[in-house]
Amino acid sequence: MVLFWHKGAVFGAVNGLRMGLSGTRSMAWSKPRNVQVLNMVTRQGATWANTLGSYYMCSALLYSVFGVVIEKARGAEDDLNMIVAGTMTGILSKSPEFLEKKFREEYSMSQFSF
């Protein structure tokens, strides 16, 4: 899980550097410009690190819980448990987007026009 946090921090820092340099292009190289660039690097790095870290931590937790529950229910520890746990984690992580899309299609305001 720490690996995803580090990837998010690196991606955010590079993105913050890009945004900081492009946003302060009109300024001369000075302390205020350096401070603004460093602020963008720090802010973007922390934001992306927390976003990716928490998302993948939640997915890993779901995967582990499903794996343990399936193992206890089946009474066997094999690869099938991990395949089913991975599938269930993927379905559960994508289901809110799917359900929201279907809800919008089914209950659009055009059905309620008079």
C-alpha cells in the first residue's frame, strides 16, 4: 500500500512542478516564484499521495476481507478464493458508478415532462 502512496507523491510532485512553473512563467526567478513553485509541488504531491493511497488501501482491505470470508465459508484455502475475492472487489468498486449511470438513464427528467 505504501508503494501506491509513493507513486501518488511522485506523480503529484511532478504535476505540481509543471503547474508551478507554468503558472509563474511571467515572474522573474526570485524567492516569491520559488516559494510558489514549492507550494504547488508540496500541495499536489500530498493531494495525489493521499488520493491514491486511500483508494488502493480501501481496495486491498476489501480484497482481504472477501478472501477471508470466502475461505471460511468454503473451508478451503486455494487459488479459487483469491480469484473470487478479486472479482468481487472489482464488482463492488465499480458498482456505484454503474448504478448511478443506470439510475440516470432510467429516471431522467424527460420522463416526467407533461
